[in-house]
Amino acid sequence: MTPTVPVTVSYELTELGMSLHLMVRQLKGWAETHMDEVLANRAAYEARTV
């Protein structure tokens, strides 16, 4: 905490949190790369189930 008005709080990930952050970034990258295919498959599934 930094004594300012308003109070400033700084956060930092632990080593464990950073390892999770790296995996989530990889998952995000995969999702962005395959988003068109995911959406197409979702639409095809919804068309079959309606």
C-alpha cells in the first residue's frame, strides 16, 4: 500500500500464480487461433439440436 489520496495498492503474482498465467495465455492463444472453427462447430451443433 502506498500512502496516497486515494490509497494506491500494488499487486504481484506469486511464482505459482505466474505459472497459471502462462498456461491461461496459451489457452487464450489457442482460442483466438481456432475461434472461427469453434463458432462454426457451435452453430452446426445448435442447428442439429433445435
